[in-house]
Amino acid sequence: MRSEPLEVQLPASWLATRVGVDRDELERLRRSGELFAVRPDGAEEWLYSAWQFGPGGKVPEAVRRAVKAARDRGLSEVRLLEVLRRRVGLTGGNRMVDLLFQSDGRRVIAEIQATA
């Protein structure tokens, strides 16, 4: 179960130096709509939401597909985070975001599509 806040944003330079994420790959995924990132006014680099990254800075395929599905449906990242915070089941401690790192993400994508 992921315990960190979903709102943390990390600069591309930090991801590259601290985690070893390829900056070109980040840019490719951002441009293709598979990662959320923002560039605040006056900032020199993009900030990537930490929830999208797994161990070693890897971006699971399920995350890529979920972000793409949200964008295709017109969901903002804020709206997507509302979906990802939802609990899975009645008694489980997992949230939808956890499924993106534990499974192929089909259930999360279905939730995204139902929300849009």
C-alpha cells in the first residue's frame, strides 16, 4: 500500500540524478500523454507527480494507461487523483492507486471511464 501523499511533485532533474530516470523518456511520456507534469510560470523544468513512479523511478505500464485514459476522457489530474484515492472494497486498506502498481490497472481504467 502506498503511503506517501499523492500531491508531491518532483523536478525532472531530481528524478534523473537521484533516481536515475532518463530525462528523454520522461519527456517522451509527458508529450505522449502518459505522464502528468506541470511547468509553473517562470519555471525552467517540468514537475512530475510522484504518485506515477514506482521503485527505482519506473513508470508501470498500468500508470501510463491510466493517465492516458484520464486525458482521453478529459479528466484533469486533480479529478484523476480523486479516483485514485478511492478505497478498493469494503474492508481493504488499498486504494485505486495501489492497483496501478499491483495489477494491470484494468479496474482503475474502468473507474476512470465510469467517472468521465
